[in-house]
Amino acid sequence: MNVKLLFNIALHLLRARFKQSLVAAVGVTFGIAMFISLVSFMNGLNDLLDGLMLNRTPHVRLYNEIQPSKHQPVDFDPQYRNQTVIINSVKPKDRGKSIYNGKAIIHDLKQDKRVVDVAPKITAPVFFNSGTIEISGVVYGVDVAAEEKLFRLSDYVIAGKVADLNQSNSIIIGKGLADKMLMKIGDVVKVTTAKGNLSTFKIVGILQIGIAELDNTMSYTSLSSAQKLLGAPTNYITDIQVKLFDIQQAPALTKEFSKKYEVDGMDYQTTNSQFETGSTIRSIISYAVGIVLLIVAGFGIYNILNMMIFEKMDSIAILKATGFSGRDVQWIFIILSMIIGFTGGICGLLFGYIFTSIIDVIPFNTPALPTITTYPISFRPLFYGIGITFALTTTFIAGWFPARKAGKVDPVEIIRGK
Amino acid sequence: MAALVLETRQLTKSFYDPAPFEVLKKIDLQIQQGEFVSIVGKSGCGKSTLLYLLSTMDTDYQGEIYIDNELVTGKSDASLALIRNAQIGFVFQFHYLLTEYNVVQNVMLPGMKLGKYTKDEIEFRAMEHLRTLGMHEQALKMPNQLSGGQKQRVAIARALINDPLIIMGDEPTGNLDKKNSDLVFAIFNELVQERQQTLLIVTHDPDFAARTHRIVTMEDGRIV
Ligand SMILES: Nc1ncnc2c1ncn2[C@@H]1O[C@H](COP(=O)(O)OP(=O)(O)O)[C@@H](O)[C@H]1O
Ligand SMILES: [Mg+2]
């Protein structure tokens, strides 16, 4: 098969029907450009939200769950060994929320090759006292340096400095909380724990995550300040937060760690399961829209090719009479279709790139996302690869059926028909 | 005796639509190298049908066809295409040039398909043929800029490009006036004289037929 010659014939046929071919190519261009724009934008959005969650959520969180003892005293009595025991009104056991031997666990985890870093944390439910009103909230006691490294806390601090947390009894409070209590940096806030301990903290910063529920309740202080607040010893921590090199391993490693250290564990995927669904749906939407547009473009090509074949019956007959086989003729029209698909597709990629580049610089300011200044776009070569593959596959399929028909044209019928 | 170029044995062809009808009935025909043969007969007696079978474009028949002593009956579409390309030159009543290509490109196309020579050589040969046919000055024109007689000469040049074993024509002068008709005959005659080109031409023109080596007369699907 002489591909160059078939290509040449395809080009000549195409030139003879230039306008229709152009319309068909524009259809493909439109489909691909839309696909690229959508996928890039949707993935930009996904990455942004991923980042939001990733920055705030540890890959593995180790803690102590409040729950009843697995083995009740009656289980140890040999008398009931082989009997079914029913106990009513079981109460959870107070193991305390403190992780036993937390420092040793952290030290051990830091040696693990799969772990990027580890940060301890204390979660303390408290009341913020403002005049006569008590607002319930949470104080997180964190290792300031580790928290900053793992979760980029400073990205969300809209006023003040994270480093100031290292001063004793200083606190960074959520923006919602600050607004409710009419407080600003430098003010002093009174905090009461569930057990009744009262402390005063100096506000050194305001924090905004972008999720009202959190901004209305949360606050950060240093580990030692939190321990002091709770009247707890200096080895008291309630959470160990682990960041992994490979987030996909989180569920497996969570199981491993919680077994090894005899604590409860929660992995990133479980924490953010509903969020994952959102990402998947966004991806599906962008692919679905792209494919639908391309199918429409494919029908356009199909129509134009059918029309062209109908108009070029004489040419097909003469090609066959002078020695082109049915297969040659079929290839001529497939190539023709692929030329339309390829040119249209490449232009589509180009326009897609231009569109997304424009979207990428459009300002997008929202107080909820302080780190974002423009619309999020994800530029990934993979999308462009998928785009051109889509274009070529669609046009190949759209071209294949008319081309087969052209290959089966009986030249005798055409020549006789004159 | 010269070599056999084309032979049919008991060639039979039927149409079934609208009613079963035998167009060709057990045709036995032999054509030798260098012969100039014409086929004549009443309209509708099956001349065109016979030519389409011989040109391998129509494969729906009974009996056997040999080209260059080789059985072509039952060969694949691709090998028949190659035979048409390399061994048969076809001239139709209605010129049938590709409107997308200019004159010389039209002539070159079967040569490019065969790929025996380089593009430059094929172009040179195409120009030579056009020159012999007095068409070299029109080489760069598009087909729609030519007269009927000129188109037919281009078609003959195209039929010649691969030095075919045999040139077949289905009333190639049927659509031309007397002057052009004579010109085409003169060209055919010259091909026979100078190149010992084998020709098989269907015609309804008794003058034309009378000047060929052999006249095959058909009647009712039979050779008489
Ligand atoms: N596709 C066809 N279906 C049915 N009958 C046909 C078909 N083609 C030709 N015929 C018939 O076959 C006979 C021979 O046709 P043809 O070979 O074209 O005659 P000629 O060329 O000698 O005038 C005619 O009677 C014609 O009507
Ligand atoms: Mg006829």
C-alpha cells in the first residue's frame, strides 16, 4: 500500500470540498477545546480542594477513641467461658484521651521510611468566655514548627504571626470566633475547660480556613500552653498526626500503626470520603461533556464524508478501474477523515490552551480561600494526550463507516450509469 | 503464432433483476499479442457487459478468463486491482478524468499507484505520451478546461502509462464528432503499428470497425 499516494489523493479530495471539511474540522476543534478547558478547570478545582483538605488533614491520625472495653470482667470468669453473656448498660471506659507513651511513638514513627513527618496535637473542647456569654469551641495545642511544616498553618492566618504562638499563653482564634466576641489581636480571651479550669490567653493571630463551622469554633495554641490549660503533664497529647510519602498507603499504614501502638487510627481517605466523591464526579462531568461534544463532531464528519463519497462516486469508480483496490479506496477516506480529525484536534488543543491560559489569570478573590488569587487551572500534558487521542479515535470511527461504503462501491454500476 | 493476451472459456453472465436473464452465453474469445480487435453488435447485446468482465471489474460470472495465460477468475479484490493497474488500460465512453487533478497528474496516477518508476520518471513518461497525443501543451490544465476529444486523448495517455498488455475501450469514440473520432482511431492505429499494442475496442461505428484487424460481432449474448 502506497500511503503517500493515498494521502495525496485524500488531500486533493479534501481540497475539492474545502468548506465542508473546514466546518467538520471546526466541530472537532470546538469539542477538543471545550474538553481541554473543562478538564483543566475541573482538575484545577480538584487540586485546589485537594490541597485545602490535604493541608488540613493528616494522612494518618492516631488517637484514643472513647469506647467500652472490648473485654468486660465477666469474660474472664471461667464459669461463663462457653456461655452467651448479655450485659446491659455498658459504659465507656475512661482510658483518658491521652495517648500513652506518645513521645516514644512519635520518635518511632519518625524513623519510619514511609513517613514524611509527625506532629503531636492536643484537642481540648473548651468554652470561650465573652462577657456573660459562653461560646463552645476547641483549642488545638500544636507543636508550632511541626504543624507549620505539615499543614502550612500560616497560609490560613490572615492576621498576626504563627511564630508568636511560642510565647506562653498566646492563641490564634478563628475569624468567626473573633467576630462573635468582637476581639482583635492583642486582646485577652478567657477560656474554660470542660473540667472547669480557667485560663486567659492573649490573641496573637486570626485564622480563616474558609469553612464557617471551623472558623466559628477553632483556635490554636502551643502544646505547652494547652497542657497548662488542661492541668496535664508535659507528655500529654491526644493526637499523633502523620504525613506519608504515598497517600495511597494511608489506609494500610493506619491499620499497621494502630495495631503496633495499640491506639485508634483514622486514614485520610476515610476522613475525606465524601470529598473524594465530589472530585470523581467533577472528573466524570468534564470527560462526559468532552465525549458528547466529540460525538457530535464525529457525526458531522460522518455526514460530510457520506456526502463527499456520494459526490465523488465517479472519482471512486475511476480509481478502482485504474487499479486501486477497495481497501485502498477505504484508506483514502479514512485518511481524509483523520486529516480533519488531526487538524481539528491540534487546533482544539491550541485553543484549549489559550482558553485555559486566559481563565488562569482571571482574578478570583474569595475571603474563604485566602491563598487563591485567580481561577484554578491544572495544566497537565496528560489532558492534551487524551484530547488528541479522543479526536483521532472519534474521527477514525466516524470515517470508518463511510469509508467502508466507498471501498465497496461497484465501479461497473457507476460507469454503466452514465 | 503470437502469444495469447486474453482468453475466455465458456464465459456466461446472467442478471437476475428484474427477471433472470442470460446476457452472455458461453463466450469463447481469444486475443493475440498485437491484435487490434473491435467488438460490434446491436445495442443491448452485451458488449459492455463483456468488457467489464474482461477488465476484471465485474467478477460475478461463470466460466473462466485468462489474462497473459493466467487464470484471473476467483482472484482477490487486491490482486485483480493490481492486474487492472499493471496490465489493462481502460478508455471509457465518457472520459472519466479525476476533476481534482490536472491533466498530467491524471495521466500519472496509475503509474504512481504501480510504483515501478520514480515520480520524475513517471512524469517524464506521462509528458511523452501526452506529446504523442498532441496534448502536451494542455498538461497543466484541469480536466474541465478541455474539450471532449481532448479529454479522451488524456484518458488514452493514462491508459498507456503502465505499458499495459491490452487496452480496452467501451465506445471511446461514441461521444465524439467525426473529426475527433478519426483522430482517436489514428492514435489507436499508430499504437498498434509502432508498439504492437494489443487493443480491444467496443464500437457501434461500422467505419471504425472496418479498419481494425478483426471484427467480433455479437448477437444476443453470443459471438457470431
Ligand atoms: N445491472 C443490470 N441489471 C439488469 N440488466 C442489465 C444490467 N446491466 C445491463 N443489463 C442488460 O444487459 C443487456 C446488455 O447490456 P450492455 O452490455 O450494456 O449492452 P451493450 O453495451 O451491448 O449495449 C441489456 O439488455 C441491459 O438492459
Ligand atoms: Mg454499451
